[in-house]
Amino acid sequence: MRKLIPLIALCALIVIGLVWIASSDRVATVAGTERAAPAPEIAVASGPELAALAQESSEPEQVQRAVVSEPARPADLEQTNHPCTVFGLVVDGDERPLAGVVVRLSAWKVWAQGVDVPRLPGKYDLRGWEMTTAADGLFRFETPVPTAESTSLTLEPGPFHDSARVLFGGTRAESRAKLGAGENNLGTIRLATTGAIRGSVRDEFGTPIVDASLVPGSERGRTIGRDATSDAYGNFVVGHLPAGPIGINAKAEGYLSEFRSPIDVSLNAFADRVDFVLRPAPTLSGIIVDDTGMPIDGARLLGWPKSSGAGAVGKTMPDGSFKVFLPQDE
């Protein structure tokens, strides 16, 4: 038994040595794999991996090319590549800047072909933009280049400064040159100091008449272009009036018009209040037919007073009937 012990010990040492050598090889193999692993992923990709990497890296370039090659819409071209800048300064008669003046830049129905331009509020189809002057009296529009033959700029201050309108293009003698690409400097626009008239329009029963027209002028049939309308309560303010005596005509559909004169206007102030009471208008009615007795639809009728003033306009219905309200009892 004592002779076997050295032999057993020798065998144990051999086994331990073999196990140690095997474990060393595994550690070296694992360590080598950890160091070499990143290299194939970055530089040695091939087959499906290479195709996937190529597709991933090219996607941003394809997106960019698609954007660049996309046909630009007319609005994009006008608004980004060919802007029309319209700017100026609004002052009073003493060269002081006027803040809060409503400025509208517009054209009739179409500002530029193929460009969607907002419709301004009001009964007329004007397309354009609206803003108010800043504290320093400045205004500035950035718009597409207009293709309309004629455009206009209107200024609507408070009632104690005159309103104004500037035309561009067209055939009128007072028109300025047509607006174009680049800067259109309108310079300084001076608005004179004015006065105003305020009051109300009601019927015989005291009911407010909405949207009655108030037309200032020296006579019933003349106007200085400073018209106004009554609000939901029948009240009105006619501003931008020159100093001195003036008349004002109040009229509404279905009522006799009424002309008041003279009304003394002072600068930077309201004249004495003017309240109108309108009476129902007389009417003309009937039927229009052709020589065979068939009713005529859409025939236009005009009723006009013998004196100067406002007339009446009407059209026949499909059955040829008509009814015209006469604004003056003459």
C-alpha cells in the first residue's frame, strides 16, 4: 500500500496539470474573442449585413433628394423666392406717428394667380391682408408678388384723422406704379386732422334700423366718400370729415331717406348729435310681360326723383312681378 501512494500522487499531479492547461486555453480563446468581436461589425460586414448597412446609411440622402426634387407649389415660390415687401410710415399733420391705424393691402378677387390669399371682411370680394400701425406709425407687409392688374392700400384711422387710399397699377391717373418683387417703400403718408358726426337711425316706433347708410355731402345726391352704416343698435359715427358745414343723408331699404343740413363740424371733435327717424317708403309695383303676355324675369327697373338725390333699383321676379321702394317722396 505504501508503494501505491507515490503512484497515486503522481497521477493526481498529472491530472491537475492537464486541467490547468485546458482552462488556460479557454481563457485565452474567450479573451481573444472579446477583443476581436467589434472589428467584424464595423469593418468586415458582408452579405445581408452589408446590404442592411448600405440601406440604412442611404435613407437620409433619399429623403433629402425627394424634398429637393418635389415640384414647388405656386404659393411656395411666391412666398419664399419672390417676396413683395410693402412698407411705410403714417403720421398726422404735425409729423407725429399715428398708432393703431388699420391698414389693408388688397386686390379685387385675385391677388396672384395660383396663390390662395385670404378674403378680407366686407361685402366686396377683396383678397389681401390687414394690420394696424405700430407705436412708431410703421407698417410692413410681406406678400407674394401680385399678378392682379391693380391693387390698393387703404388706411382707416380713428374718426378724427382722415382716411386714405393709394392705388397701384391700373389705368387711373392717380395710380402709382404697380407693386413688384423686392422692397416697395411708400414713404411717409400724412393723414390730416378731421371731425366727426354721431347719432342714431330709428323708425317711427323707436326701433333701431340696422345697416342704414349715412352719406355725408354738400347735397343729398353728393358724397365726399366718407360713408358709414348704423350698428345693431341703430347708432353711427361718420368720421374723417373736414371742418365746416356739411350735410348728411340717412337711407335704408324700405324707408324714405332723410337729409340734414347744415351740420357744423369742428376739428378733433364730435358735432352736435344727429338722430334720424325714417318713415316707410312709398312703393311702385306691377308686372312686366312681353308682347305675347309672357312674364319677363330679371327685368331691371330704375325709379328716380325729379330733384337730385337717391333713386330706387329693382328687378322682376320669375312671374314678372316687381316692387320698388322709393327713397324720396316726390
